[in-house]
Amino acid sequence: MIEFDAITRNYGSKVAVDRLSLSVAPGELFAFLGPNGAGKTTSIKLMVGLLRPTSGRVRVCGFDVVEQAREAKRRISYVPDEPYLYDKLTGREFLRFVADMYGLPPKTGTANIQREIEQFELAPFVDDLTESYSHGMRQRLVFASALLHDPEVLVVDEPMVGLDPRSIRLVKDLLRDKAAAGVTVFMSTHTLSVAEEIGQRIGIIHHGKLLFVGTLAELKQRMSRHELSLEELFLEMTLSGADGSTAKQPAG
């Protein structure tokens, strides 16, 4: 469903992503981890078509995100770490704008808007101007807009930032449910407890290189530290002078 094929992205002499090869299957909830500056957000922007790779290819649902951008983007929704809204629109007007942008028929758009208002409990503020929203309210509205067109791939960058405990639970349940329904969920997060709780597989990137891809059990086995949490394993891997060689994905 998502395929990074030897992707490299340079910024001048700096290599932000270095020959990243990674596949994420349909219906998988994949957690992408790394320290600040490791290459996570650059990788995501390459995947959703906001950046072009220096070399290599990214495919989503079989479509090259550069050469077949329109087909790829129709199948993706992206929730960035900083939600951007049009401050002079109400939440409902913003949802209608997004539904129209994706070309949803008016009746379908109205039904899907109401579905997401209910799912994210937006009713108390959805008819207020978004300039009055808190960060958490903005994040819930952006999540709602991302799901209006029933995407096949959902990409979320730091989804829990600024959310209260109730909203965090709502988002975790949502991501699980979407994956169970066959949606590919690609989640980048610093919240390692969330990655440990809901991620089916994890990838760890550092200095632009993929250090590991697999399950938590496979990570514990590789590091021979079965007693450690994901947070402890992550810190040990990224702070202990790991060689940075590209990880091979476990068979199967």
C-alpha cells in the first residue's frame, strides 16, 4: 500500500533521508519513530507529495506520488503536526470546503460531514469561527476533514499533540478501527507509549537512515533486552552509537 524504494532527499549538502526502503501493508497501523531531525517529517512529506525525492520512488496504492500525483493524492489523507485552518470559516464551512475539494457529491458530502461531527464530538463548536478554536479543537477538526472522503491511506504526524485525555483515547480508538477496516495508517510520533500500545509494527529512523523495522517483540529479540519498554529500547538504539545501517525488514 505504501512503498518507499531507495528514497533519498538532500537539502544542499545535508542528507535528510538516506536510501529509505520500506513497505507498509494494507490495514497495517505502522508507527514511525525517531529523534528530532531524524528524517520523519521529511519522509512523510515525500510520501504525501509535498516534497520531491532527490532519488528513488514512493508509491501509494501502486501510484507513483510524483508521476501519478493526482491518483495517489486521491487515496491519501494527511494530518500534520500543526493543524492549519482558514480562521474566517466556521468548522462546518471548512468541512464543506474539504468535501468539495475532494469532489464528493453534495448529498454524500453532507452525510459524511455529519458523520465526522458526531465521531469527533464537534457539535458544541462546529458552527463557530475556527479562529476561536483551541489547539485540541483544531486537531479534532483536521482529523474529521481528513476522513471525509474515506481514504485508503491515513498519514498522521504527531497525532496526540495538544489533545486532552478523552481526545487521545478517541484518536487511538479511531486509528485502531481504521486499520481494522483495511485503511493503512502511517503514524509518526514522539509519544512512544502510544506507539507501543497501538502500533502493529514500528520503524526507527536516525540521521536519515532506517535502523529497524519490525514488531516490538522482534526489536527486543534483536537487542537481547526482553525486559525493556519501547521507550528504553528506542533510547538505547538511538543514543548508543548504533551503526545506522539500513535495517532489513523481517520476513513475512
